[in-house]
Amino acid sequence: LLTSLGETLFRTVAEVSGGGGAAGAAGGGENSIRSNLQMYMEKLPVPFNMVEVEMRVKDKTPYVVVALQEANRMNNLLVEMKRSMDELLLGLDGALNMSEKTE
């Protein structure tokens, strides 16, 4: 479960980071940002169901404990990424004042 989700996440990161940086300079502007944002939101995996993961654990060896900690950290990262993308979308829609950080 953790391995397959990890592979999916890293494959997505590799696909996202592999593009060229000239899309914004071509005049797409906000539409380009919206389309990229939508693509990233679709590719963002759902957080791990930690209750299910912990139920599958039979022996809490040190390696398993580290894997569970990393899964929790990944969940925190995924939640923050989703929140940031939702905030950016609201800013683009004009429903939220965009801060310097969001700009």
C-alpha cells in the first residue's frame, strides 16, 4: 500500500517537474496558471488512511514505526498542498485577497 502510493506520488512529481518553463511567457498568463493548477489538483493523491494502514501492521518494528511517521508527514504535506492550491484558486477567482506570498 505505502510502496504503490509512494511510487505514484514520485511518478507524478517527475511528470510535473519535467515540463518546460516557457508556458507563462507565451502569453497564456492566468489561463495557463489555471490549467496547470487544475492538472496538479487532479494528480494530487488522497492522503493515506492511517487507521487502515495501522490496522494492517502486525509488528511495530523500528522500520515500521519510521514508515508510519513518514506516512503521517506525507499526509501533512498533501493536506498543505491541497490547501495552498485551493487558496490560489480562490485568489485567481477574486474570492480571496492574494498576499505577497500567494503572488
